[in-house]
Amino acid sequence: MTFTVLIPARLASTRLPNKPLADIGGKPMVVRVAERAEQSGAAQVVVAADASEILAACAAHGVRALATRADHPSGSDRLAEACDLLGLHGDDVVVNVQGDEPLINPALINAVADLLQKQPSAPVSTAAHAIKTVEEFTNPNVVKVITDAQSLALAFSRAPIPWWQGGFAGGITTLPAQPAPLRHIGIYGYRASFLRRFPALPPAPLEQCEALEQLRVLWHGHRIAVHITEHAPGPGVDTPEDLARVQALWA
């Protein structure tokens, strides 16, 4: 199917300043992300940037980029503006690839896009993979998702879900067997019409409690289709330590 990859990129980052321009094997990270996305089946790959430095870095490496407002409160708002600038139509599919995922698998991008064609009731798609360790299951920085029989999301949480009957009275020492717990992967597909509407939806109390923006979608009665992949994604870059790890992997 035809789809567009949008990569939101902003220069300000509290944990890693100038993150989109961080060097990965001799190129800025945002360029590396775009190059991976270009290996998918996307009809176009576009960086939605908030700063002239990012635009210049993309231009220097032949990556298409758009200037978007610097005052957007979230990446979703930036993507909605990019949809307007690109003139995307209501049913056009957009995949949001984060600008700090230089090791993203192009096949995962394709799968998230294809899922919207297979799940007409869902305006949003995303991905997940099986959790393998108790440490992941109990880590609040690992977002969990549970789905229904059609692989549509029922809930996202930082808490360990699903929760066994009896509440792990003896402590969490093993993983639930059925359903197997799933780790959410932060990649999203959208129908362009919904992406334009999403920033105008009132923030949900549950979203604010968990600090998970995707809960706004469920709160307002929309569905999120979930692609289950067998492969964990490559590490993202949020901190200087993450950057050093990815630079070493790239080398």
C-alpha cells in the first residue's frame, strides 16, 4: 500500500541537547533514521523539523525536510502540521517514525502501515513484542499493551499487565503464561484525517496519569491496531549513554 513516513525532529532535548544532529557513523542521527525509513515501502520520507539546523543537515544529505512551527507541544501536533503542508488526504496513511530510532527495522514500518489496510475500524496502528523477563515486566519505563482477539489494543500501562488473579501475592517472580505480556513499541501509523483531529482531542485523565499519549485515542472511543512482531527493535537514543551504545553498535 502507499504510505508516507513522517519523522518529527526538534532541536531541544532536556537529556540530550541537539539530539537530531548527534553523529552516528559520520552522519546526523535524523539522517540515519530517514535512510532506514527509505528502505521501507514508503512513497515518501519527510522530516518535520523545528529548526534551520535540522533542515540544513537534511538538505546536505539529500533528505526531504519541512519547516514546522517551533512551539508545538507534542510530536503529534508537528505531524498534523506536516500533513497539511504535504496536502495529504483523509485516507492517506502516515507512519510516525521517531527521530531517535536510527536502527529501526524497515520491515516494521511496512507492517505498521499495512495493518491499517487490514483493520478498517482502526484509525491508528502500532506495534509490540513479547516480554521475555520479569525485569521488563515490572519496569515502569517499559510500556505494556494488552489486545483483544482482533489484535486491537484494550489498554496500555506502565504497570505490569495482564495482572494475575490473586495479584502476584507471593511477589512477581514469573511472567503470566496466557496472554503473554507485550511490550509496546513506539511507532505509529495514522489515517491522515485522524492525525489532523488528534491534537484537538482533549487530553484524557488516564493519559495524564500514565503519561502515555496513546491513551487519549482509546479514551475518546477510537481503536488502535497492534502488530505483534517477533523481533525487539534496536535501541533508541534518549541519553548520552544511549548515544554511545548506538554509536558502538553502528561501528
